[in-house]
Amino acid sequence: MFPHGTLAMRVRDRLGEVFADEPFTEAFGRRGAPGLSPAVLSLVTVLQFAENLTDRQAAVMAVRAIDWKYAIGVELTHTGFDASVLSRFRTRLAEYGLERVVFDRLLEVCREQGLVGSGGKQRTDSTHVISAVRDLNRTELAGESVRAALEVLAVAAGGWLADAVDVPELAHRYEERVNGWTMPSSRTKRDRLAVVFGQDALALCRAVWAPGAPGWLREIEPVAFLRRMLVQTYYVSTDARGREVIVKRDADKEGVPPGHLRLASPYDPDARWAAKGDDLFWLGYKVHLTETCDTPAEAEALPLRLITDVLTTEASVPDVRATRPVQQNLTGRGLTPGEHYLDAGYPSADLIHEAAGRGITMVTPALLDHSPQARADAGFQKSAFRIDWKVRQARCPQGRTSTGWFPVRQHGRDAIVVQFARTDCHACPVQDKCTTSARGTRILSLRPKELHETLTDARAEQATKTWKTKYALRAGIEGTINQALDVTGLRRARYRGLSKVRLQHAFSATAVNVIRLDAHWNPSQPSFTPRTSRLTRLSHRLAAQTPKGAAPALGPRNTRLQRRLARS
């Protein structure tokens, strides 16, 4: 039926050793009825992501697709398994921290076969991931948090809940999910409803944390989330008459938590709001993909691009905090890059210097001078000052030496503040080109000597044409991210919680690597292309047939259609 094989069949033939039961031993008990092989389930999950299928579709494919049956090693009469088995399998992996087992084993096999190794070139970039929960404003979050806690308490401790709160009243208020479309249109009524949500949350938390309440109730995740939401969203005080007053927090009066701590949904406590630029706002996570990028001249044959690391963080975590974990992961697998290509969001002077000590050259735009003179591109920047590290002095462009040298801590980092005398600065004829401060003196903030020299050298190098030509290699990571988005649906989180989203991204990266390995081993086979609409394929054909700068020609049927539309 398949004389040339299929992706599923070739994965079984070439990568069968990747999918074994031994790495999953600690997550599966030895007593009780035997379950499905974790190796089979992991292979099914990889194929599921390679074809971007749901759990139900993957379970159906394992029953009716003969090549899938060949891949997982079952008889043709095998009736398969229920789709819920895949969900329980992922939950077990997330609980035992085995999200990356298959991804790591595939890289180990590729390293043993010489397909990847240390000392080469690799590049990293990130993209946003939208969570699997709906967006909530602060009032909706408060009401939905109370509803989520009541739902789980009704099942876990129904008898206790009936004695602790007025169940009929709360059931009427929280029968349906809290939705902004069904809230009152009046601002006054909406504010009153927000206070009611806060009062219910406070009453429920006090009941759970009362001395006579069972202690295990406080460990239930929605209940713990409700308490955190109450602290972040509401402010409890006492008025002049001694009455307790609860109000929704205002950013200017009572204050609100920073973005990396602010809760967004009771059903996904790890999801965070983040922004990139002026146009992109999302609720969810961020994923960092790293791949090999050796050029054809440096490889014996056409280079194979494989994803060597995948790191998932909360959306509010900046890229610079992912640089060290990515490089540590690569070093731990024996895949330390000789050159690491990154964009401007990843480097810092500390990271560039630290990576160089491990033999990694970070090819990345170093942070530029952010002084007012540098931003305005006028006056004397930091590079115009000569630093004498031995005598701990700085000399300005007019020949004046500094009078103060103060080692300090700025933003949790070691720094040096250099200050010039007021008499020298006030008498300087070019004072307006050097400083605009009210004191009228120039103050420099420097990093320690090694970091300062590392940053200075990096800034000088990135201004050369050779470096810019070399750095163009980083742009190729965008194609890998686009492939992961089109093939595996990386943009949207399938599951809730950081651990399960990490599992999703690990299997997505594994699926992309499997597809690329299959194309590398079988160059005669047609390349894998994601599903596209007929209109998109027509657009591509027209773009390929139309000369550059010319408008696409319209056929006679299109011309008649346009005339008909014009008459109507």
C-alpha cells in the first residue's frame, strides 16, 4: 500500500530506539492492572503533533490508519484505546517532570549519529503563546474566581460548604459563568457588583481559614487562588464608624501588583499578560526555540537544521532571563554552541562575558549607550571619556579628571559611579553638550572593568559591515518558528498550566525534528507542507506567474465577474 513508506512508518524504522518504556518507569506503578505502553503513547503523541490532531483524532488514527498501526506495533485487528488515555498520559508526565524525555532522547540519538554536536552555530528566538482560557477583566476575574472555588468545594466538601455559607443565594449568583456581556450596563451597578464579588470572596476565605475548618481545604488550588485574587484585587479597611469596608483596588490609591505577579484566570494560574511593542498584547506564555544553523560551506552536505532546545516561560519573563537557561541546557546535553546568534532582547554585559568564559561567542547586538547624549546623538557620550582603571579616574574630552569613584549596586548589579567636580563642569565652555542635569555636573555609570571592556568591544564590532553580514544568519530562526506554528499549532496553548504547556512545546519541537529528519533521510520524498486553503494556493500561483512590478492579469471569467459586480 505504501511502497515508499510514510512518515509514521519511517519513524518506526529509523527512530524506534527513541521510544522506549524505561525512561518512564518512575511515573508508572508496578502493581495493578497493566496499562498501555508509555513508549507507544509517546510515539502517538509525537505523530499527533506532527499532523496537528486532537486527542480524539489521534485515537481514531491509531485504529483505522494502517501506517500508524505499523508504527506502534499492533495487529490490524487492534481496537485502539480511548482518547482520554492521552490526556492522562500527559498529566502523568507533567506531574513527574518528564515533559522533555522524548525530546532529549531524540537529540541524544542524533548526537550519537553525528547529526548534531557542540562547537557549531546555533540561533535562538522567542514567540508569544496564547493561553487556553478566555480573557477576563478584573471584575470578571473576581466573580469567576469565587465561582471556581465554589464549584470545587461543592464536590470536595459539600456538607461543610452547606454549613459555612448560604448555598442557595450563591448558587443563584454563580450558576452561570461570569461574563461581561451579561453585566449591568450602568457603571455604578457594575462597581456595586464588583464589591459583591469581593464580599463573597472574603466571606468564603474566612470560612475556609476558620479554626474549625478542615485544613486540607486550604490546599485546594482554586481556593488558594481565590485568596491570592482577593489580596491582589481588593482592599479591606475600616471607616470612621468602625465598619469594615471592602473596595476594588485602584492603581493610584491602594496599588496593584506588577505584571509578573498579577493573576489573570482561575483556570490557569500561570498565565500572564504581556506586551511587545505598541500593537501586540496577549495573555499566556512565551516559548524560546533554539536550532542549529551551520552554513552549507561548513557542513559536508546540505546542513540539517534541528531544534536543540525549547524553553517555555511565563509571558511576562523578558528574553534576557532566558539566555542563561538556554545555554545551560545546551551545555548539559553536550551541544554547547561555538557561536550563539540572538536578537537584541537576549544579551547583557554579564551574559556576554559569562558565555565567553564557557567558550560561547554570543553574536548579538549589544546594548547601546542609553545616556541622554547618546539618545539624542549629540554631545559627549560615554565613549568620549577615557577611563583609567588603575588610578580609578575618568578624563573628559576637555581634559578634566573626575573627583569621585564610587562602587555601588544598581538594579541588583555591581556598578561604578564616576563624578566630576562642580567647579570644573560649571566653568566648562561646552557644558551644554556634556550634561543637562540640574546640578550642572556630569556623572557616569560604568560596569566593572571586565564587563565594561566586553561591552565596549562588542559595540565596536557590531558597527562593522563584516559583523552585520555575519549576523544576518540569525534571521533564519523565523522560518523555524513559522514551521512550528503551521505544523504543530505552537501559537495557541492546548492545555492549562505552565508544566503542561512546556510538555506541549517539547512534543511540538520533537515533531518538527522528526519531520526534518525524515526529509533529510528521504530527499526524494515530497516535502511536508501544512494545509492551505484553495484561495491561498491560487494567490501563490498568481504571484509566481506575475512579473515583478506588474499587476496579476485577470482571466475572462474574472472580467465578466467584475462587470457583473460593477452593474450591481
